[in-house]
Amino acid sequence: MIIPAQGLRIVLAVRPVDFRCGHDALAGLVQNTLGLDPHSGLIVVFRSKRADRLKILLWDGTGLVLVYKRNGESGDLPE
């Protein structure tokens, strides 16, 4: 279980990303596009073009963790 620390920064990437991207490509987007350090302990949330899936990238102190979430049967994420 990952327990977030107090003062944890969560960043929501508002533009959809290519969901074929893995850890390294998403970390590159965080660094090059958002200008943030993906190894600083922040959490970055990405959404798919259809807005029915999320990828969450975080650094747990030992490596990058990538969480993939497909929203239930309806498919759409709540607005």
C-alpha cells in the first residue's frame, strides 16, 4: 500500500496523452513538457483521449510506479 505524505503535490495533466506510453515516456513528458521533476515525490495524473482511463505516475522513493485505471462499465470519468 502506498501511503501519501502530508504536503503531497498532485498534478493533473489536462491534455490527453498517448496511452501506449510507459514509465519512461511519461516521466519524460513530466520533465520536458510540465517542467517538473518526476523523481521529486509528486503524483502526476494523465487521462486518455476518450477520457475513460487514467494513468498515475509517482515516485515511491525507490522507483517510478505507474498505476492504470479503466473506469467501470459506463467508461466515462466523472466531470
